[in-house]
Amino acid sequence: MYQVGWDKQQIKITPKGYAMFGYGQWSHRAYEQRTALYARSVSIVDQHGNRLLMCCLDLGCITHAIRSQTVERLTQILDSQFDENQLVLMATHTHSGPGGCGYEALYNMPTPGFVPEHLTAIVEAIVLSIQNAIASEQDTEIFLETQHFPEHTAVAWNRSIKAYNRNPEVLSRTEAETHLALNREMQLIGFYREQKLQSLISLFGVHATCLGNSLNAYDGDNKGYAAAFSEQALIEQGVQNPVTIFAQATAGDVSPHFHGKDQLKIRNQIKGEQEYQYAQQNGRYQSELALTAVQQTIPEKLQKVEGKIDAVMSYVDLSNIEIPAEFAYGQLGAKTSQPCHGTAFFAGTPVDGLGAPKFLIKGMQFLADQFHKQKIKHPKAADFAAYQQLYASQGPKQILLEAGAKKILGQPIGFPPSILDPLIAEMNRQVKAGAIQHSPLVPSVVPLQIVRLGQLALVCCPGEFTTIAGQRVVDTVKQTLTAQVSIERVWLASYCNDYMGYVTTYEEYQQQAYEGGHTLFGQWTLAACQSKFKGLAEQLLLEKTKRHYDEMTRPQPIPENELAKRTNHGNLKTAVSQGEAV
């Protein structure tokens, strides 16, 4: 028996016209609130007093700013009772949530800039929901279950089928079978009191992009609706204050919109109010499957969770990892590199969110290829060796933005003319203001975490893992943990604790679809994650006193004066109007 409590708190952010996080579109701004956005928390304590805290937020992602401020607050409040290794922060990845919540510059460009009151409101909601969850702890039984969506349920499609089909372990799928090119399994943790379901956590990977980039309201999208429907269903059965968390698994290449013949024509028929109805229907599918799976009055049919709570977490610099040969197909000397965005990133995805116009992408591709040829042609150049290594790591990616070096096609950011795009105008404004001189554009040092709850190991990944990339991480961890007979299941949660773009398989990466173009650290990014998660799994097998791994590394502090210059607090209208004038 565990002591378990739960709570949810609204994230109190007033829509004022700041851009939302997810689509990276200057015009995608919040002027209304369609549904409330929540922080939903669960606190679980085992018989030894070890506490696991899990909080899922109706946000596009978790940032280091969110996590570090939450850790600081919880350390003050809970003192020695708090172990940051045993805190999991997850995001539903709604693209209709607030932007401007990170310290790093790039993904905040459309907002424009960093918005301190957004960050404050999010941390307040997390901390209050966790405090209330702890205060409501009671004897609770926990059960695990899995359930598959039937093939005909129109809930998810693979949006990158050519890349998916490159993986040797998959059954190749046609354009008419994209709904089968994903993991259709939902994984569930059910919380029961007096043999009655009270709350649950669902893991299923599908993008929260039912709502497109032309809408202007905060909304929880499919995951938010799934939680609302499930909580309402439990309330109607007499459960008081239920909390149902619908978190993400391998969603990187999984869309809630049809992908196949006539995909754009079909997507364009869902507009405005219909998009909200579509998001509700997708949420209803998820809610119904979850409740069908775990709402059994005789939980003996389900697998009961028994055993201790434990966790290991380590921050790793993904930009500088040497890959063991076992994860690099026997290659020696394989390495990750500084983060780079390819032209495919700027092209966006065909159905969920188109990026720059095709003619602009063609121009980018030509320039990226020309720059590549020029850099490998002159062995005596001072930067020849560095670019050779970069291209070895990044493989077929047509590099446009070297985010680590802050260069576009080898030139310092700030050189493209502002007239091209309001986002470029905002970047140029920040460069001129000296706002990103010593600040990273994107995170490179990110947390990898494995949490143990009895016989379940939960692999908590930052960023967006594709279906097969996530499956390989799970397989790697599972193979390592077989030495520990009491761990029977390994599940994966994504969008956890920070955000650093995508992770594709090596094979998918060669396709350079959007997901590969946004796999920042090169073609060995997944291999780096596998090797690091293997090491963490090995540590989890040891007694706490015998563990030896890096618990000290953290991202470098952001210069406060630069953060202040990136803050458009009180200056939103001016920044937006300047961008739109461009």
C-alpha cells in the first residue's frame, strides 16, 4: 500500500497577445482563453518514506527555467523531504499554451522574448498543486494496465512515413497505413481507494496539434480535453476531486491529423470551430480507452504495483558525446556535435504546421549545400577540421543555423535583412541589443531520468522522440534492467524536465524530414541518449550508497542583464507592431 495524493491548479495566465509555443509562427498569438490550462500533480510515498512527485502541465514543453525554479521552491518548502531526482515534470505539448517560458533565446523569438510573468504563474501552479497533493495523501493501491486503440479508431497517424519505413525492425507501411506506423498502446497507472478508481496517469504518444496555427486562444488541445472528460466521468461516479493526467509517450512522428492521400485537402476542411470539435473528439478517444482499461471495480484483473520508489537523474551535454561502438553500428569515433537546425526544420511539417514558403526553403537548401562544399574544399583553412567534424556528426543535414556557434550559413546571426520575416527582425533586434551574446540559443545540457515505481521503470526523456527512437531507448533500458528481476515493465514518458528538439533514429535521420532537421545534435543523437540511459539504468540497479554518476552538472547560468534585454515585458505592442511592419 502506498500513500498517494493528487491535485490540480489552474495556470493563471491572462492572454495579452503573446505568441503561443509550438508552431514558431509570429502570427500565432493568444488573445482569448478557450479552456483553462492546468498543472496536475500526483504524490506517491512508499513504505520507506520515499516520495515520487509527478506533475503534468498543459504546456508546449518544460524548460530549464521552469524546472530549476520549481526545484528551488520545493527545496525551500519541503527541505530534506524533497529529492529533485524524484521530481518528474511533464508537458502535454499543447501548441495552444503560453510561450516565452525559457531562458534560452531561440524558441522565445516569436513571443517575442522572455515573459517573466508566464514563468512565475507556471511555477506557482506547480508548487501549489504539489503541496496540495502531499496534503491529500491517503492509503491507495496502484495498478498498471495497457490497452491498444483499435485499428479503426481515428486517433493518430505517422506523419513521416518515409523516414519510419527506413527502420530495419519495422513492417514497412504504405501511405494508406500511416495509422499503423506508430505505437497504438496506451499505458496506464490507476490509483484506487476501496477498490474504486480515483485518479489515473495515461501515457500515449500523439501530438497535441488538433488545433492549428491560425487560432488565437489558449487551449489544452486533445490531452487537455481527455483529462477534462475523464475527471468529469469520475466526478459523476461520486469521486471527489479526481485528477487524470494524459501525458505523452513517443509522439515525435505521430500526428492527430490524417496523413496519406489528399492529406492537406482533408486537413483544410477542418477550420475554426471545427478544430475545437476535432480536438475534443480526439481527447474523447483517449479518455474512453483509459477509463475502459482501468475502470474495473475488481482491480485484481490488473497488475498491482508493489515495491520501492527510486530514481536516478543526470544532466548530460548532448553536444559533446563520444558514442560507444555498440550504439554506432560498430563505427569508431562517432560523436555528437553542437546543436544545428537543418533546412527541413524551417520547412515545418506538411499537415500539422507548414514553415517557410517553398521558394525560400529551396534557396536555403542551395545556400546550405554551397556553404558545405566551400567548407570542405580548403583543408588549410583555420576552421577546416572543426567543420569536417561538424559535418561528420550532422551527416546529410543541410545546416542553416549553427545554434551552438550562433551562426547562419557561417555568418554571425543578425546578418539576414529584417525585411525578410518578423522573426528575423526580432532576432536582429536582440542581437543589436546585446541580448544573446553570452546566452545559448537552445539547451545543450539536459536532464535524463529513470524513475522506479515498484516493478515499473519510467524512462523520462526531454524533447520529442519518434516511435522507433523511443522504442530503442526502452529496449536498451529493459536489457540493462533484466538483471533486476523485480522490474518487469519499462515505459517511456517524453517532454519531461526540459526541451531540446527531436530525437530520430539514425535511419530516420537520413531522410531529413522535419523531425531529422530538428534533431539538433546530429545523426548520433539517439545513440548518445541510449548510451547515457544505459549508464543510468546500471546505476539504478545499485544500492544508493554505491552509486557513482554525475549529479552535479547543470546548464550554465544565463546572464541576467541579457535575459532582461530579451524581455519584452510591457513592450509587447511595440515589438509586435515593429515585426508586423517588417
